[in-house]
Amino acid sequence: MIDPAHSIKLINSIEKQFPVDEWRIDGVHVWPLIRINENWNLVNITCNSKQIRKRFHNLSQQLQMGERLIKAQANFIRAFLSDRKNNQCRKNFYPVVFGADVISRNLLIYGRWYHILCDPFIDYFESKNIPVCTLEFSAHGRYKTPRYRPSIYLQPQVDKIRIITKFSTASKSECVLPGYKQILQLIKQEKLQFLIPDIDSLKYKVKLLIAYRDLYLSIFTKLRPQIGFYICYYSILGMAFNLACRTFGIPSFDIQHGVQGQYHSAYSSWQNVPQNGYELLPSYFWCWAEDDYEDIKKWSKRTNSCHQPIIGGNLFIKKWFKEEEIFQKYKLFANKLINSENINVLITHQGIPLPDWFIKTIEKSDSKIKWLLRLHPGTDMTAYSGSDIPKLSRLKNVEISKATTIPVLALLEMMSIHVTQWSSTVLEAKAMGVHTIIIHEYGNIFYANEIKKGLISVAFSGERFNNLLESKTTPCKSDKSMTINNDISDRAFDRVLDKIKLC
């Protein structure tokens, strides 16, 4: 099984041996597409060894994809019409533009769906009377209405572009790929665990990326933004956003949305960067804490100030601690799920199979242990039909539905222990003073520093897990490093405001 540490080591070896900074198709540097997208696919595939996803779709799979698109279009029409008052105008001047998926619009405030990654930023900009436009996507075809603030739904246009690009005839591309055929041969001969697309596949990805860029540019021309923010920049849509910002002459920001660290290929250890940076990477990285900042600074200091980290903190956690009255009802809901005499365990699931030993541990557990199993926000119960989740849901001391809908911070305030494979909820648990037990090797890698400090524990067997469960249920000291003091956050926003001039 490939692991992130091995992947980064292999990536750095390739960056040192080959001129990846020169690889271009139609003027676009393509190494970020390969470095990040292909290898996160590999990580996902190796994690899902029980349900490996095929890379080539047969006719049945294509029909299923068509069915999903039809359902997604119906969901869009329903959301667009039912929440029409929150459909943002495309012709106004918006100095700040955001790009985000609906996946993080997962908190109801005053009956409206709040985006926990974008809206805290927009709260700030509104306090400064700076207009903001949000470009919203729904990769899973689901929408949440009414929205807390207006946005522009872009998913139907994205789907249309994907279909047109998929079935359009191949056009001639200008390729500058020195050493690319050699690396393809090397990977095949040495059987290296590294996914690298053939040249035709890479051309298709660039064609799609440029089409997305042109969509953004058509919108930017009307909105006239001066700065752009994106959640999770390393999707093709996110990279196209960065490319559009670079083309339009404005800086782009990536907003941290989860664990980064030294083994994340989107954020760590870039060894071979062009003098003017990669146009698919953001101009700035908004980081939650100093460790995240330092991991990026190590390599970005060599990039002629093209990709700079900024420490600004996790604005939503700050809001949670500061505005408790808004979230009081969620704390009451969470409190109803638990019994103070129980050991209450929150499991943040990531859409990959739980270890067999852990499932058996839950099944054999004492009735005084309450398990709250929280599904990944990008999935629902139907996605787990072939897994052990439905079986666990029938156990009396396991709660899934409510644990998935109640905000994770409200749950953590009531928990004895947090368990995960490698979810970034580890960081939120630290902020709430709840100890985490990691049950996957990847978590052992991603959180190596925290494990060395004794802030997180690791278990790969039922016996080890039960021993930890008995010894780690007392609250630990909360780590609010992600919230950052107001002075540091204000300085981070000062750098942002320097880029904005209201007309």
C-alpha cells in the first residue's frame, strides 16, 4: 500500500531528476495537475482496496453517470427556483469573489444554510462594506436551501463544459514535455507506485481546465473582482480558478479546509517551481496555524514570492467560541444524544472502510459506550450500502443520522474520545480539548508530530484501542492555536485589504 510519505519522497525524486517546471501544454504548466490530482487518486484507490474504482467506464457506468447528471440538473432547478431571492446578480461590481462547493454549507443559522469556510470571511468583508460574490458548485448534485447569503450556481455550466469537452474532437495542442516519455517508461519498467497520465489524457485535462478558466473569465469580466478566494484549490476547478485569476491580473487565495502538513502533495515540499511560479497554484495560502505556515514557507521562500503563506486562523472556530448564543441550540441537540454516565465516542468517518478489528470492537462493546458515527459530509447513507455501516446502524448504542447532521464542534464539546482514520477533525478535537485515537496508518503519518508529543494516540488492534479508551477519556487541555489571536488575524486581513480598492 502506498502511503503519503512514500509518495512525497517519490515526487521529490522526480522533481530533481526531470525538468517538470518546463512541462507545458498550450502554455499551461502541467506538473501541478500530475503531482496532486493523479496521486490523490492513487491514495484514494489504495485506501479503498475493497471497492477500487475503475478508471475506464463501461456503457453501464456511463448510463449511471448520465442518470446522476439528470438528477443533479433537477436538483439545481429546484434549488434555483425555491431560493431565487438568493441568486446573486452577475452584473454588479464585486471586489471579492469566492469559489466553493456546497459541501461545507452544513450549518443552519436562523433557518439558513451557512458555509462554514466562506461565510466567516464574508462576515468580515461585510463589516467593512466590501461587496462579495460567491461562485457555488455542487460536485455531488445536491443543494442546501435557503442559503445564508446569495451566490451564483455554476454547476450546470460546469457539467455542460465537461460533456462538451468529453465528446469534442481532439484539437492540436502545443506540447513542451522534455523527458516525459522517459518518465513514463521509467515508471513502467521500475513498477513505481506513481500515477502519471499518458500525453493524450494530459491534453484532455488541460483542455478541460482551459474551458473552466474561460468560464471564470467570462464572469470576472462582469464582476470586475480584485481578489479571489477558493476552498480546496487542487481540484481542476480550483486550479482553473487560480489560472483565471492570474490571467485577469488579480491574486488568488487558497483557504485551508483541513489537514495539510508535510506529506500533502498540494502543500508540501515543492522542489522544482518556475521563476514566476505555477499559474495553477494560488498566490497566497491562508493557513490555520503556525505549523501549516512553516510547511509551506520552507519551499515557497524559493519561489520569488509567488506562493506565500499567511497565518490567519480558522475563522469558524473563532466564531464558535465568540458567538456561543448562535450555536446554543446545536449544543442542546448534542447533549440529548449522550448520557453523562456513558463513555461517548465520536467517530469521524471518511468514506473508506473501517478496519475489521474496529468494527468488531464496536459490536462487542459494552452498552455504556455510546458510539456517534459521523459520515463524511460528501456522502450519504446510500453510498455505504455495500459496507458495514448499515449493519452498525442497527446496533442500539450506535447513532449515525443525528451524529452526521449536528455540527461537529457541538458534538466534540460532549465527547469523551474522538476516533478517526486521518480526518482533519483531529485539529478541531484538539481545540475542544478532546483526545483523538487514530486507527489508520495514514493518520499515523499525517499527525506524526502530534503523536510524538502525546497529543494523539494510535491503535491498530482492539486490545490497544480498549486500553486507550479506558485511559484517555478525561478532558485534555484545549489547543486553540487554530483560532489565532485577533492581532494576527487582523494583520492577515490587512494584507488582503491592501489588494482591494473600492471604486
